[in-house]
Amino acid sequence: MIVSIAVAFNLLLLPLVTLGFNIFAENNEHHNFTASYPYKIINGNLYRIDDGSDNDARPGPSHDTQQYRTSPNARQDSRQKSVWDFISTFDSYKTSASYTNVNGKPTLTKFKYIIVPIWWSDMDTSDPDNAMDPDKVLESFIYNQQYYIDMSWGILPNGVTYQALEQQLFTVSSEAPNFGETDQSTRDLLDSKGFVKGVDYDGICLMYFLSQSGPFSGAGGWGGVNDIFFWSTYPGWGDVTRHEVGHNFGHPHHLSDSYYYRNTRPSAGEETVPYDGFDMMSGGNGYEVSDIAAASKWFFNWIPDSSIILMQPEGPTTECPSCTSSGTFTLRPFDDRLLPPSPSRKMGIHIPIEATDGTLYSYWFSYKIGVDGKAANGLTVHLSWFDLGGYFGASYDSINFDAFGDTDSTFDSFVVENTCYHLRPPLYLKDRAYAAALQVQPVVCVDSIDVGSSITVSVSFLDEENLPPPQVQAQEVDLACRNSGSNTGLLTLSSNTYNLIHVDNVGENGKIELEMCTRTGGIVKGYFYDSYPHSVMTYGSEAAYGSYDSILTAKVCSSTTKTAYKNDGYGETYILIPPSSPGSTVDVKASCTFNGQCLKDFYLSNGTCERCPNGQSSPPGSTSIRACFSEADYVSKRTQCTNSCNAENYCCTVGSGGCNVLPCNEGCHIAYFSNSIEECKAECTRGNEASCEYEGSYHEPIAHLGYTPGYPNYFGVDKCWGSARCGCPTDDSFMNDCGQLACARGCELFETVLPPPTAPTPTAPTPTPPTPTPPTPTAPTPTAPTPTAPTPTAPTPTAPTPTAPTPTTPTAPTPTTTSCVDSPLRFKVRKDGKMITRSCVWVATRSTNLRCKFEGVKTMCPSTCKSCSEATCVDATSRLQFIYNGRKATRDCTWVGRKDVINRCNVNGMKDTCRKTCDESC
């Protein structure tokens, strides 16, 4: 099989160069191309990126896709509304001439290539060995014309059409040609011959002999995703051309949901993560029938809406009246050439998850019989996403759920008959849409398969507050990781039962090790999961379902089998040891070490990673709750500061620039996270001294908010691009943003336009302190403020005097507990008859209503449990875990009030837990 490589690209943030289209006709009109065509290879895919100056670029309409973004703590109903509002815009992006109206919907019905066979400029054109046979030039296109007719059931009526030029002498040598110069030289050649893009051709194929070096020195091809250009060695091969045309039609290489992604995140990790393997874009292009995905066919309107089943946890809503929350459905193969879709022939189940930053994330269920029948014995499940924009309206990418995920093979990817599979949120999705990933958790059961004809499935959604009775009972063991290391000790477990080890507080890149051996012989296997294994425990399915790794041992103790597992960074790992040899026992020891590093949106508290409250964000490695910030507040203040920059002729509006300096609006960003103007300006200097790319600690948490043109492939500021890319009106002037002091000016404007929240408002407060309780926290001793009162009027001395006890209030910071906040401390809670140690993050993650009913939880987690009235001036009743005098302690609020109260109340988190004891205002 020929290996061919592709192009990919974030269509909103790095506008794709997209070109026009129409049927070929001889035309002498010149079409001038003045823009350069820079290319990048990212994650194994070729990207052509527009700097904003290309007047042939044709992105989709300028919709404000930010309005469709769901906030991290959004309610379920707002999530589904934003999703369907976003989907309703899809057709407005299908504006190229390749789309025509079919039954009221824009439908992909035509596309034509012009084939340009060449001699490199240093080749001997008189040598017969250097001549290309015209029949062989066309051979792969003849094959693909019919393939695309069949794949679209004739909706692309003429398939992918083509016309070839005679072999041309190129202006580029074979020594070291690159993408940009070959692209531009080909366009120049076509211009010189009078061919007009959009009239005479839609796409371009450059066909060449192998070069001496560079990307064209190996056999195969390169194609641009959602682009019109691809490169092919001579002679072309049918399956390679099929694959490269697929790239042009909007598809990068599709991968599988793999354990190895955690080693490359946030990059998809093409070189280490296995391909999907079962379509023509992902290692499956060698099969006779290997189509693009059902979701892509739906986007092109080759599969109509009437053949797609829509589902969501909410069931039917105003935005999606045809949606259902559960049901049993029969799916037909979406790659059966002989049977096209119809209202009675359903070909896919679409479950939207989240619309964010111009991208729609969804789950898709489908049934395929191509790829030599290798997928016909189970259900195909994908996490899919559409990035809107570009010539074809969107690019489509996906991750194949590898159902039996503990093996390196993808041939066991499919959900098999008479089993149920819970779609636990994959790490790729959690890294991009964490809250929505938890809200939408489908469960699909394969009821029956008529192999080669249909598959019948039942689909519902996991409701963690109302779980069905578990199918499996297990002996459970809890293990909480610490910096110094933790372990379960040696556990002797029965092989007649299910045994589940829950490892908590792993943190980012935390290390987990498992040792196993059998006491009485036999084979024992353990499975690793990143979340609770519902497929097995709740639905009684295969132990490998949802697992990312496994350990197998037949060793008889005293030797052991050992393996290490890297957690996904979201805090917990489950290890399941299912029944094996009857009557045998197994010795197990699990150990873990928390490395002190927390993920984005988490912070370190008392040796554990806690999630920022109320959907706030934080950079990776945050060590305090003070690192958490509100995205809405950030956007509001950065927008105001940027407007002030623009008013002074600093024209950039996003994190990009030219002249290798940071723009003014980047100073606004830095100022938001700085403690002073001086600190902000010092960071500006550091950024200006960096290379063309600068990334600070707070760039990753805000990268998805629309200020980062390089996202998701890069989080920082590109300082060496055209001015149109940074938001300036034209591409030939940065105005004042080209100056060395532009960023520093942003620091100053942030302070003048947006005073820090702690700045006093001197005139209003002094006349209105007749209620003495609020002023006392900010004025610890009433005698001190009176001489320094900012207003000399008489009321000021009378405000602080009413309460004589003020001399005994040296600990003024305590009244912070008047706000309703969750305790940041871990605490003991009884669950299923056992005492476990958890945090309020655990309460909020799932089954919140149920967990809030556990004894003591409402006073520990009043914000999460909406029990503020029950917790105001009330001590939590649970036993607490915290660090005291350098050692871990487990105590309750009675201990805090027994003696040395001030010091004990000053333990981090104690004032938000023992409110009555530590707050003198109570």
C-alpha cells in the first residue's frame, strides 16, 4: 500500500486559502495570483495557511462563531441550544460553485481537476525515460471518476472530472523543490496559458518524477485539506489519488482513540497514535471499497437529513423537535453501493456534544460493510468534529473509538453483538470541551447484526444521578496519591470476584504502577481506565470496553509482573481485575506518586489537585486558587483595553503581529495576569526579545477564546505575520503596533481604563457607613482609620466607634466566609457503607444531587450543593484532611476550636470550612 500524506488546518483561526470552481472551457482570460502560498506540516498533515492578503481566499461567511461557544459551567439546555443554533449555519458555509441546490439543500455535485505533468527544470526533455505516458497520467483519474460516482450514489453525477495538459517544462528544479514554490509556479504556468480558475478548472494536480530531495523525493502524494491542490508522483495510483482527493474534500488523516494520545497532547499525535484504519483517509485506502465517513456524506448532502437519526440527552426540544433521548434503531450500511439512503434506510446516528470556536463535536454511530468486511461484525463509533470554513464549507476529522482499547490493534474496534458500550469521554474531547463531555454520555447496545445488511442498536444516555442497578458487584479499594508516594500495600484478592482499585489525585503525568502475581497458578488480567468502567460494572459488558491498557500475569508469587500506567491528568484511574481461574487468589500491589503538577483549570491545594470553582480557568501547574480566573471577566476587560489601543492607532485585535514585537492588545492580556504595571512591562520586554513565537504561562487557558490565530496547534503569539492576520484594516500597515513600546502601552491602558478592583472609591463610601459591621473587616482597629480618613467630614469618626471589642480583632481577614464557597479541603464521607476521602470537585463531577445527600457534604460543599443557607456560620461536620506543621492531619472543626484557634484557623482552607469557629462575625 502506498503511504500518502495529507493536509490539515484550523479553518477559523488560520484562514484556509480556498479557490473558486466551474466547468472547464477554453478561455484566454488571465487570472493573476499575487499572494504567496505558505505551507506547514502539522501532525502529519499539510496545511496551506493564508496570512490574510490572498484575494482568492474564500472562507465561509463571517459568522460570529463565538456566540455558539458554551461556557465551562453551562447548563444542559444552553449547551443543546448553542449546538443546534450552530448546526443551523452549516449550509451558509457551502458557497462554492461545487455546491448546487438539490431538494432545497446545497449539495456537492461537481469538481474538476486540471492535471499538470511536468519535467523538472534540470531534466533532459529529449530523454525518452523522462517522458510521461498520457494514458498513465489519466489512469488513476479514470478510476476515481467512477469511484466518486459510486460513493455518492450518483449525486456527484460525473464523479471527479479531469483534463490533462501535455507534459510541461517546469521552472523549478528537482534539487529541493518545496510546496510553496511548486504551487505558485503551477498557477503561474496555468495563467500563462490562459486557464482561469473557477472557469476552466476547480482543482490542480501536479504530477512529477521523484525529486532529488524534499517532500517530493518519495513515491505517493500530498494533498491539502479543504483545498484545491494536490501533488502526485508519476504514474498515479488509483487508491492514492482517491486518498489525496479526499484531503482536498476536507479530510485529514483520521486517528483512533488511543492511550498514546496522552504523550502528544494537545497535538493529535499522528506519528504515535494509531490510524482509524477503516476508511480511505486513515490507513484504509488500500481496500477496494473504503469510503469517507457517514458524517462527511451527510455534510455533502449525499446522505440526506431524513436518513440520519438525531439524539440528545434532553430528547425533543424547540431547537431539535425530532431528537430523541432513547430508542431502538436499525442502521443500514452507508458504504453499500447498490442501496442508496432513503427515509426508511437510516445510515447514521448523530449525537451533537458541543459547539465551540467554530467547531462542532459530535458522536456518530454507523455500520459499514466495505474494507473487505472487516467492520461488518460490529458497530462503528466515532468522535467527530467539523471545522467550518474553506472551499468545501468545512473540514471533517474524527477519532475512532477502539472498543477493546487495551490492545494495540484496531481490528477489535467495534462494539459487538449482545454487548453494551458506554462512551466515556475521550481525553481528546475532555481537553477541548470538558463540561459538555460529562453532560453527553451515550450508551449503545448492539441487539443484533444481519451481517452485510443491517445492525440493530438500542441507545440511551447515562444519568449518573439515576443509574440502573449494577450488573457487576466488586470489592473496592481506594488509593489517594501523594507527593511522597502512596501504595495499597500487598492485597490478596479472590479471583472468583471482580476487584476494583480506585486511584485518586493522580494529577498531570502522575505515575501509577501495578504489580501482580498468582498464588495458586492460572492467568490473571487487570484493566486500566481513566474513568469509572460503566460498560463493565453498570452494563455487564466486556472488561476491555473503555480500557486503555491491561496487564496479564501467569507468574506464581514470589516473582511478579509489573506495569506502569500514565493517567490522563484528570485526577483518577480505575484498575479492574475481573474473575479468572476459579478458586485461585492473586496478590496485587498498586502504588502511585503525585508529581505536584495540576492540569489546566485545576490548582494545587493541600497536596491535591482541585478544579477551579464555578467553571473558572487556570494555567497548567497552578499552585493556588488565586490562579483561577473568569473567562467572561477576561474577555470583557481585554476587549475594553483593546478598544483603547485601537483608539490610539494600535490596530491589532488578536495575539498576532509583525516586526517581531508584541502588539498593544497583547499588553492588555499580560496586564490582566500581572500584579503591577512594572511586572507587565517586564514581561513585554521578555516577549519582544523572544523569537517570532512567544508563549507565556497564561496563553494556554485563553487560547480557545478567539485571540490566538495559531490555536489549536499553538497557544502563543505569532509576531512575524501580516497585519491583516492580527486584525488591522489592511495587510501593509501595523500602524503603531510595529513599535517596541506597543505592548508596554497596553499595560498602561489596562490600568487607566480598567482600574484594579481593589482601588478605593473615596467619595461614596464614607457617608454611608452607618452600619458598622461591613467596615470593620477593612479597618481592623477603629482608632487608626479616623486620623487617616480620606474625607475630613464629621461622619467618619462616628462610623467605627459603635463596637468596643474592636481592639480584640487582630485577625481581620476571617470575614471572607460571608460568601458561599466550597471548602477546598478533602474530607471523609460514607459511601456504600465505607468511609472514603473525597473533595467537593468529586461531588460536582457527577451524581451531584445524590452525593450532596451524603452526610456532611452540604456543609462542606454549599456552593456545589446550593445549600448556602444551611452552611452560613456553620462548622462543617466531616473529618478533614490538611497539612499542619508540615504533616498530614485528619481532624474536625471541634479540634480547630479547642486551642490555638488563630493558628489553626489560618490553615489553608480552614476558614471556608469551620465557618462558625473561625469567623468572629458569626
